[in-house]
Amino acid sequence: MNTKKLAGAGAAIGAVTAVTALLLGTTAAVAQETASDSAFGLSASGLLKIDPISYVESPDGKHVEKQLLGIGDVLGPHEGDIAFGVLTAEAQGGASETAVTELNLLQLLRADLVRTYCNDGDGGLQIVKGSILGHDLPETPVPSQTLDLSPLLKLTLNDQVRHEDGSLTVTGIELTVLPGGDQNPDRVLTSEERKALPQLADLLGTDPTAGANTVGDVVTGVTGKLGIQVDPSKPLQTITIGSATCSASNGNGDAKSDGNNGNGDGNGNGDNNGDNSGANATAGDTGPVATAPKPQVLNASLPVTG
Amino acid sequence: MGVVAVFAVVLGFAAFSGSPEPGRDPASIAAGEVAPAAGELPLSNTYTTVDGAPQDSAAASKTNGLVVHPIRETPVHDAPNGRAIARMESKQIGDTWLPVIAEESGWVQVLLPSKPNGSTGWVRSADVERAQTPYVIAVHLKSMRLELRRDDKVVGQWTVGIGKESAPTPTGRTFLLGAFSDSKQKYSPVILPLGAHSPTHDTFGGGPGTVAIHTWPTSDVYGTATSDGCIRVPPDALDQLSEVPLGTLVMIDED
């Protein structure tokens, strides 16, 4: 029997927030453009707003760590909506990491372990036995991998953002409900998307999508059911699992490539810089360069000058 | 617990969550609909203008074909270790590929897809994947000829249509920014937008005045200066050009 799972999650997440506020006191804001080494395990924005849970920050380089054990006990009847075993976050000078075990998000996204890490301006994501809607998730996704599961759910793995000072933020998993923005409401649903609709209906505890033919039908059905006005250009709900920010020792965030190539010295190419105004393609870098790929022709709408 | 009560919880959160964060949704920004919040760096893409971007100082020189793809969102600086002026995303119209015009230790200088024409910027080498394109596309406005060169040899040349006097095709060094099909624009099965913009149309047809290479339903336009800035090429030219890697230089001169 269907339950009001999304709404249930709202109550559950609300409970989480309240509990976390009690446990942690005021949650610190997440610094976006500083090199402060920091991490957190879970946050949400949109319809439901959750300040980062288990947020740690190391402004002075000293090791800090927080650990949160399972919170199923306080969720009562909503225990099945959002659950994890242990949530840890730690940070120190130039490094940060967060790990979430036995994750079960809305019965949609499951993983034995989600580990998001950042070290000296480099970082990544490790997922153990992860799946969403029955699809296995990659164990070590390349940066900024996006899985469009339907018009209604989008998953971004290992999103990475370099900041001005060379520090890096790695966002482990970002699950977006009704991603919005780039969806053409008139687009007819694909057969795969139709297959995903029952899961959405299950998530919402109703079937607002019955008979839906286009993306717009689904969005209207869902938002109508929730009884709210939704800005179609913004996601209805975003849930983040794991975020790690770390500084880079040289401010450039290129510790990894420096280690690999020695700045081109000794390969015979490194002394050509500046002898013409064009690029010295391979000077100072990592050996042979691959041939650039042929473009993929996408469906898009950009009015050009005709 | 009743359904009504549960929904009240949801709506309660909605009511107290305040106004949405402005300018944080990449899709909206990419569609040119949302301006960045105060103090936030603008994205560099075909919809945006980036202030303080160094101008291309060697617009008539070809490069050695190095192109780069940002593997993560990264800031664009006005010099190596200089001031950040914009942000570059790994995807724009498909994967972002930019031509490299200069290099210093740990940094590459690239042509930007944003306004004004001839904008360049520096990004960290650690944040890009490198590749090599053997192609250059040369467009000569006076003779209305387009040449496709591979490894410095001409592998295709065509008579093309260019911008009219009141809406000229801009000269200088730019690049293939993307390849897309647009069901709303019936004149060409594939459109190849460039990193350049019309010097006279700040907007055009609801877009930002992006100059593109595409074909045209009638052949009488080739060899004429009648477009609004775009380069109109015969269908067989479009077939070949659609195979050319993104980031490839497009060098437009007055010849």
C-alpha cells in the first residue's frame, strides 16, 4: 500500500533537523569561496530546507571530526523514508572527508557506503553497492556525472567546483526531484520515462501522473497534488549526500598534475614557451594528447543570427 | 497521522523556507533567464557578458590545435594567479571545449564563448582535459569562401553566405562551441554555434546574437552577404563541418 512517502520524508527530515539542532546547536553556514577545510554528511534545499548535518570545519588546520549514529529511533513511522547507519565528517588542514553508511533515501537511493573526499585541491567520490530505482551506481564516478532518470528525478555524482583561491568542493550525491529549468514542458515522455512514473507516484503516495503524455502534464500533476506554486526553473527539492571542501597547498589546485609532469622539464617541450603567440600545446604537460572527439549533435534551442 | 497533517508539515517548511536562492540554478543561467547574485561571478557562456576579460591579442594567428574540456566547474581568471572574472562549466551546449591560445605553468589561456567578441581568460590546467584538433576553419568574408583545413591541407572549400552590411559577420579568432538540432529552426538540420556574437544584434530572435554556421533551404544565398551574421554553408559543407571537433578554431578575416 502506498504511503505518503515524500510528505513522510518531509516530516522525517523535519525531525532530523530538529534533532540535529539539539545535538549540534546552531549549524554553521557553508563557506563557498574560502579555502576553509570543511565537510558535511547531509543537507537539503528547496521545498524542504535542511542545514548541513554533521558539519565540521577546520579553520586552523587542526583535525576536527563529528559522528552521528543512526537516527532511525527518532523517526518513528517514517523510519523507512530516510535512514543511515553512521554519518561521519572530518576535516583538517588541506583535507576533508565525509562518509555515510547504510544509506536509504526515500526507498529510492540506497548505498552501503557513500564516501566523499577532498585532499590538497583534488578529490572524488566512492560508492559501495549503490543503486537508484534499480540501476547500479558506479563505484568511482568521474567528476560531474549526471543521470537523468526521468523528467522528475536527476542524480548528479561527484560534482566538483574549483573556487577562486584554488580550493575545491566535492559534492558526493545530489538527488533532485523535479529538476526544472531545462525541461521543455511540451516534450512527449519517452517509454523509459513512462516506466519511471509509477515510482514517482509511489513516492508521492498518489498517482498524479496517470495519463500523463508530456513533461508538462507530469509537472502539473505533481505540483497540483502538492497544492503549491512551483517555480518551473528551479528544482522542487534537492537532497545532498556528502560534501567535502579542501584547500590546495599551492593555491592552484594542481598538486596532482604537478606530481605527474614535473612542469614539462626534461621532456624537451618545456622551453618553447613564448616563442610565438599561439599555444604550445603539449609544452609542460602530460605527454601525448588525445585527438579531440567528434561532436555529438544534441537537441537544443538556441536562436542564432540566421 | 492524517494526510492533511503531513501535508501541513510540508507546506509549513515551504512557507518558512523563504525566497529561493537567486541565481543558483545552472539551467536557468544557461538559458539566460537568471542574472548572478551580487558579488557572484558570472558564468562564461554564449548568453553572458564577462567584464574584464583580456582581449585576444593575436586574432590572426592559428594555434597548434590544443583544445581543452573543463572537467569540473572552474573560475576564469584575467591572468595566471590573477583576478577571477567568471566561472566556466564543464557543459554548455554539450561538453565545453575551448581552444588554447597560450600556456604558462599550471594555467592555460582560452578563448571564451561569452561577450564581448575576442574575450579570453585563464583557467587552471589541473581542471581541464586536453586534446588535439587537426582542423582549422577559415572564413574569408570578401571572397565569401569557407575552407576546412586538416593538418594545414585544405580538405574542403565552399562558397558561403555571410552577414549583410548592417549585420556583418564578425572577424577574428573564434571557435566551434557546439552542435545541435533545433526543432524550432527549420532552415538547417544541424546548427554549429560559434564563440562569437553579432556586433550589431545584441539579441536576435530571443537569443543572445550568437553567430553560427548552418545551411539554408535555398542555394541562392551562397555567395551573398544577406544573413544577419551567420555563415550559411551548402549541405555537404555542413555534413563535413559537423564532424569537426568542438573547440576547433574558426578564423574569420576580411579577405
